[in-house]
Amino acid sequence: MRRPPHPVIRVALLALGVLLFAVVAPLVSPLPGPGGTVVATAGLVLILRNSVWARHRFVRMKARWPRVGAFLDRVLVRASARRRRQRAKTLAAN
């Protein structure tokens, strides 16, 4: 089991995630290529890994809007989403 990072490091990573998601991604998105999506995804990953409140809100949003949640799971390549898809394939095959 991994030790959680020091609280100062968690806050720094959370701040970096917010900076990437809210400031850098909108600035990069008009440029050609998928840069804005990559930066926004990196920021969202940092936010979700370092904020219990954000994780809770993310889970509630996914429950309320399952199509958006499924899309975000694919974009973020979440292990839980891969397990759910594999389980669904197994159940459908039986």
C-alpha cells in the first residue's frame, strides 16, 4: 500500500491541476491539435487524485449524467471503467 503524499505536496498538485484545467487548457485549446484536451485531462486527473471533494462531485455527476461519465472514463482511461466494460462484455457473452 502506498503512503499518501505530504499535505503540502497534495495542495501543490491540486493547485497545479486547477491551473492546468482552468487556465492553461482554455489558452491551448484554440491551437491546432489535441493540446487543450490533453492539458485539461492532465489537470482533471491531478484534481481528482488530490481532492476528496472533487472526487465526490465527479461520482455524483457521473451518476446524474451517465453518458458524460462514460465519455470521461474513456478519456481519462480509468481502471474502474475498464473493469466495468470487461464485466459487461463477460455478462453479454453468457
